[in-house]
Amino acid sequence: MRTFVALELPEAFEDEVADLARQLSGMVSGRFMKRETYHLTLAFLGEIGEAESREVIAALDEVAGSCDTVALRPESLGTFGKPRDCTLWLGLTQTDELMTLADELRTQLDKRGIAYDCKAFRPHITLARRVVLPKAPLEGLVFPAADTACRLTLFKSTLSQEGASYKPLYSVELG
Ligand code: 2AM
């Protein structure tokens, strides 16, 4: 199964992210993500089997025992890809606590021999894919207020023509 580990978002924060996405949907064209897909990925694992998933669960338990809840501080919009076909995301401030949490998770995965995408961690929440950006800057947007993430989850990702759907497999509470 295709998997990743992510922070779940508090409901009030999700509401405000959805509100930002609504503002953007009037300014850019693209395939906007459903609200229930919002998350903050800490490590993308890709394909894993049963035995590996048990190791990932052990890693999450270990992380939950040593890491506190983390602040989510919306910072700016960002994109991956070309301006006429990109992924549009909300970037979060790389606070020490958030970077330490991602480091700790990755250390625990390393200890158990679980491979993950090693690209540098860039905290973001994907808002839309296949986006065509306008030439003019995106202005006048209201960003979500800062909040706190408390739950770390192993997700299964299923790809289909309608886009990916994510199912939580195992969660731990931080702090
Ligand atoms: P994205 O939204 O920027 O594509 C599930 O695919 C989650 O894992 C998404 O948050 C996705 O980020 C993230 N992710 C990180 N590395 C990935 C990779 N190599 N392939 C697919 N998704 C990846």
C-alpha cells in the first residue's frame, strides 16, 4: 500500500484553510482539493507492506512519547511545477518545533529501516493541483490564524482518476 505520515489539522484551522481555498478558486483555475484531504505531510513512505507498517506504528509511538504538540503558522502561498500547470500550497513557518518533529520522525524511521522520500522537509498543505496561475499577483487574501497540531497519523493513499483519497490507518496524540 502507498503511505505517508502526516499531521492532522484541527477542525477550526481546516475551516480557515478551506476558506482560503475558496478565495483562491475565484482567482485561479485548477483542481481544488477536498477539505477532508487537507494534511501536513512529514514523511512520504510510498509502498510498504504489513511488516513495515508495524515498524512505522512503533516509530509513531516513539515520536509521540518524546514530542509535544506543534504550532501551525501559515506563512505564504507557494507552488511546485510550472506557472501554467502547478501544485498550489499554503506554506507554514519552519519553526524549530515543527522541524524537530519531522527530524525525530525521520530518525525513528531510519532506526527501523523504513525508507521515505528524502527531499528536504518543506511544510505545506496542498490546496490545488493542475493550477494555472494568473500573471498578476494574488492579493487581498485572508490567511488562516495560527493553531496547534496534536495528532500524527499514518495514512494510506489510494490514487484514482478523481484524485487521491486518504485513509487514516493509525494515529497517535502528541504531547
Ligand atoms: P504534495 O501534496 O505536495 O504532492 C500524499 O501524496 C502526500 O505525500 C502529499 O502531501 C504529498 O505532497 C506528499 N508527498 C511527499 N513526497 C511525495 C512523493 N515523492 N510522491 C507523492 N507524494 C509525496
